[in-house]
Amino acid sequence: MPERKEKLSPVKLPLYSAAHEKVGELEVAGTVFGRDGDLSLLHEAVRMQLANRRSGTASTKTKGLISGGGRKPWRQKGTGRARAGSTRSPLWRHGGTIFGPQPRDYSYKMPKKAWRAALCIAISDRAKNGKLFVVESLDLSEPKTKAAKAALDKLGLEHALIVLGEGDGKFLLAARNLAAHKVLALEGLNVYDVLNYRELVMTSQTARAIEARFAGEAK
């Protein structure tokens, strides 16, 4: 018989106000915010993302791409020099390159189920280590960088990834220039950025959206 998977209990995350005061708890699915798993999935997900970012535009000229060299530089015999048919030979200075790099596509995809599992493991790691901050709201009266920085300083954040939902457009505009932090739309949430920043910040509405998106698929 196939092995029966253990059902994960819901996880209660502390819920903070914008002033870093604990105002309650948010109960979320354990399959997304309280998951253990194979850490090799994290390695594979990060490796895939970095490979997909490579431009792959390195290029060298082969013998056929070098200009000139159509005429034989000297006669075949009788000069005491080595036989040569073209100055484009890879043996010559300014000649072509043998087996040099050519433009290529380094990108590849890992299975969707494995990638989603890796993302849930990364989010769960931040939650278990007290580095996941769920706040009631990140609403700003106006999209000013100074206001966004003040709000993040109140939360005691040093190097955070802020995941924003549909209603956080003003905060996205205000915080995108902050050097120490990174703002990311929910659609762009990924394993590399979660692991690359010490803290993970989201609103309760965003946490619910992540739960709805991955809870049924990460089992």
C-alpha cells in the first residue's frame, strides 16, 4: 500500500500592526507556512532561477566568420615555410576560434509541483525562525519613500523582502528605491528572493492569497 502522508496542522502566525505591536494571531495552512521537506529542492529551485537569468550571449568567431583570408598567403612548396591555405586559420593571430562559446539558452524548468514545494519550504523556514512578519496593513497616505522607510524601521527590519498584493500599490511605489529591502508583487514570489533576504514581510491579505494559491497544491 502507498505510504500515507501525515496531515499538517494549521500554523498560527503573530499578527502585527504597522507600529510593530502584536494585535493577534493569523491561522494559516500548515502545508504552506509550516512545512518541512527535502532541502535539495531549495538548491534545485535556486539553481534553476540563476540559470534562467543567464543571458547566454557569449560569442566567438569561428574560421568561417573571420573577414579576409580568401587568398592563399604563399605557394604550397618551395618557400621553406609551413603549408598555409588561409590567414583565417585558428593557428594564426587574428584567426578563428576553435570550439569557442556561442549564444545559447541556459534556461530550463523543474516540475511545477517540486517548485511549489520548494517555495512553501522556504516560506516555512522564515516562519519557524521568527523572520516572517505579517502585518495588518501597509497602507500609506501618499507614495513617499521616506514614509515607507519609516514604516519598515518601526517593524525593526534590516534586510527584508516585502511581498505585496493588489491593494498595496502605493507602498510598492514608495519602497522600490530602498537599497536594503526589496518589494515584490505576489505574482513574482520566488524561492531565491525568499532565501536571499533575512526577513519576509507581507500583509494578512497577502498571506491569505498565498495560502489560497498553494495550500491545495503543496500537499
